[in-house]
Amino acid sequence: MLDLKVSIHKALLDRLNLGMLDKTPVEQLKTQISAIMPELIADFDQPLNRQERENLLQEVVDELMGLGPLEPLLQDETITDILVNGHDTVFVEKRGQLERVSTRFQDEKHLMRVIQKIVSAVGRRVDESSPFVDARLADGSRVNAIVAPLAIDGSLLSIRKFAKQPISIEKMIGLGSLPQEMAHVLEAIVASRRNVLISGGTGSGKTTLLNAMSTYIDERERIVTIEDSAELQLQQQHVARLETRPPNIEGKGEVTQRDLVKNALRMRPDRIIVGEVRAGEAFDMLQAMNTGHDGSMTTVHANTPRDALSRVEQMIGMSGIDITSKSSRAQIASALNVVVQVTRLSDGRRKVKSLSELTGMEGETITMQEIFRFKMTGRDDDGTVLGHFEATGIRPKFLQDAEAHGIKLPSELFRPEMRIG
């Protein structure tokens, strides 16, 4: 049935007016396709009963009105990433591993139509003068597209899917991403309004962890989120979501994350959550953390906690503020309390690799202490990474703040070299 659906889908694309497809009401499209279907089914010599014909009709309409060949991949909950490398090459990530699938588009024009449909839905554009764009699907999945002349062998489309139900801390514990003991500490960090930086590489699970940790925020607090493409899935009722805007075709009208961070300060937020800091907004975010907006959170691309702090320092330099390195580091040390490092292992699994606390400054160096870590011990025969979580034996300073908020953690959690989980 799937092969027949794909074949009929391709045949319909030859018959239908692609330029009018998006403007045609669903029922009218169904009527048009119903008139053509008997002939197409006969051409493919596939006898179908009435129910099978109705199911096939609905599936074909869903593909035409949705994102074409991508629809089955978007519906497959085992797929986390869809990577389109030109019209005839599609890879997906399943359970942390990349694999090529048979999905393909009719031609480059067909792929471009799907890309334009995605980006236009969120008021963005992609063409030769603006050849790359970030966007999102209706369900919050993150999309990046890059087209000619920058994409040499055909348009490139990357979709990072998000679960219909946000992944909870409990599910992350079940998947082995972190142990229960560390989850208790993360809850104490959020509830006691410590400022958190989540660091990790591409696809390591930064946003997933940010979503999960946000569930510990009190329902009575007002949260303002700031993102390039809205993808956070906060569960609280009082959430004000802001999204950047790219410049128009004349190069005007751009609204950056930095603009939104500045505006958020006028919105009476209890906490500010920036999906990811990339440039000068890092300075404004730190200023907000230092001026009464405790408990704020953000993410950054970096491979270690120390690299994460260096990245933030570089971003302060992008703000255009004339500030010395020592002053930048002092800002970071006073604003941030905790760095959580996440990683994707070589076997595809994601782990919270380290939880560290910033403790101040020594000279011009920011001082940190690691509280928990994931220690790798080897691999088994099928390539699965072996290891365990352990405490370093350091009792964090933020425990005093947690206790002031009525949260008491057992001291045995922090015994030296203690295996946890």
C-alpha cells in the first residue's frame, strides 16, 4: 500500500496544478483527486476495496496538503531528526543513529515548494537573496533550510522533531540520561532560583533538558521566553513567548534576541529563559540575572563547562560594550550559578555529563567546582558506551539557598566518589 501511495502521489503531482495546490480547499481537492484515482489505480493494476480506496485517498490528501513525502517521517515517533540532502537523498535519526530512507521528492522544484510552505507559515522567506532560514513547524519542531547558491547539490532541509509530549525528568531518568539523585539536585537548583547555563554540542539534548528542568518552576511565577524559533515547551500557565524576526526584503524590520531581552525586562518577568545565547544578548542576559531575575536559564553550544564560560565571554565582546576581560568574567561569575554539561555519546545516547557550580573569582579566573559527573569506563561488544554517574564529594554552596527555600538534600548525596543511580 505504501508503494502504491507513493506512486499515486507522484502521478498526481504531474496532473495537479502545483501553483494552486495551497489555495485549494481540502474538500475540493478531495473531489478532484477522487475523480482521478480510479484511473490511476487501474494504471497500477492494484485492486482495492472501498475502505482501502478511502484510506488511500485520505493519505494522499494529507501528503499533498501537508509536507508531501515528509509526512510519514513526521508521523513516525521513533524519528527525531529528518535531514534532506537534495530532492533524492533523505536521512533520519532513529534511536541516536543516522540511516538513509527511501523517501524522495519528485525534483528540486517539489522540494522547494515544501520548503517555501514551511517558512511562509511563520512569516519568513528563503530565496536566492536570502538563501538560509530558521523556522518551525506547527508542532514546534525546529527547521533549518539552505538553498542555492549556497547549497551546491540541491536544497538542504533539516528538521529537529519534538515529542508531542515533552520529555520529562522522569523519562530522562528512565532512559539513563541522568540518575534520580541528580534530578533531586536539579530540582533544588531551579526551586531555589539559581541561574543556570546548559552547555552541550549539537543534538546533545540542551533544549530537552531545559524543558524538563523548567517543570520545577513554581506555577505562580511569570516566565518570559526568548527564542530565534519558538520551540520551548513550558508547561506553566503564565508564560509569555517571544520570537525574533528577520529583516524584510529591504533589510529592515529585524528584531534580534538582544532587542527582546531588553524588552523582556519591561514585562515584569520573574524568570527569563533564552532558548540559546549566540551573540551580544549574552551581556543583557547576564545583566538581567544580576538585577533581580534570579532563576533564569539559557543554553550555549560548547563541549565543556569551561568552554561554555569562554563562549559567553566572547559573546559579551559581540555586544559592542567596552569592557575588559576581567570585568566580563566578573559579570559571568556573579550572574551564573550552575553549568550543566550534556553530551551525546558515540552510541547515540544522551547523558548529563557534568554538573558544576561557579564559586567566584581568583584573580582573573572564574572558579568552578564539579558536583556530579558521568564517568566512562569502556564499551561492550555492540558499541554501547559503559560508565556510571558519581559524586565528586564536594558539597555545593547553593545548598544554603535551597534550604532557605525549604528544600533539604541528604548529605550522603555528596559523599566522595559515591556512585549514584
